[in-house]
Amino acid sequence: MNPTLGVMKNRLAEIILAKSFQYRDNPPFTLASGRTSNYYFNCKPTTLDPEGMNLIGRIIFAILADTDVSAAGGLTLGADPIANALSLISYQQGKPIKSFIIRKEVKEHGTKSAVEGDVRPGEKVVIIDDVITTGGSTLTAIERAREAGLVVERVVTLIDREEGGRENIIRQINRVESVFTRSDIMSLYEEKRGI
């Protein structure tokens, strides 16, 4: 790993731990999937933080630097700040990757499009998500992107909760990468607490 990339990942992990991670022995958190858990990731405080956005954009750009994807996006709201951070950093690095949004609900007026942004059928794209648990929202995003004629090359997530979501997504697309796993963040959490 590039030493600078390693430094950026370490700093981003610190921000996630400080702003976006909670652990409780009791009561457990109820997740979007309906499951309960002792730990919870709310990535918005990190993905909407100026330093967090910069780090996320730079790290994901490094992951995608050798690809020929032209756009990145996913199901709103989790993917939006990540895709936008990537788009800005990619432009600054001279290899622009556009961002797009996939609506949760298709609007009933105008073009009635599920995908918003300057993307066209046939473009190679990456689907972005902040957290995967079961993979449900990521799979919805893949399906809607494909319905819009986009060629989904891979999936990149900020955090994989390691609860089967990655495996579910791999059934649809074989390239799934995560910046961090739950184990990565839990290790840092335990290290900070001296466990």
C-alpha cells in the first residue's frame, strides 16, 4: 500500500471512530435491515465532514485510478457525499469521474428517471455505498443502474459490516471492495479502549 494512502486510511479510521461509530452492550441498535446489533455506523457525520470527504475522495480515487469507469453513484442518501467527494478529487487529479444519484423512489413527474446525473447508457460505472450489511440497498442501486443502461463494473463501499452483504452483492457483480471492514474499526475501538 502506498505509504500516503496508509496514512490517509489511518486518519479516516480515526474520524469514523470519533464521529460515526457507536457500541453498546445493551440495548442493541435496530438497523435498516431490521436486524439488531451492538454496534452502529452512521457514516453521514464522516462523509459530510470536510476532512472526511477529502480523505474518502482521495482513497476511493486511488482504488479506481487504474479503471476505466466514467461515473460513480448509488442509492441516495448514503452514496451521495461519497460519490461527490470522489468526483471532485478525480477532477483535481486530472481523471474526472462523474457522480450520479439513484433515487429511492422514482419521481412521478418530469422524466420519471430513477438515475439523476450526466450519465448515458453504455457508460461503465461504479456503485458506491456507505455501509453494507445485507447488501439490499447496494443491490437495488445495481438493478436501477442496469435498468438505465449503465454497465456496473464494480462496487466500492466505505464500510462492510461483514454480515453477508458482500457475499450477496458478489452474486450480481464480482468486484466488491470496501475501504474498511467492521473488524478494522472494532480493532481500532478495542485498541483505543485498551481491550
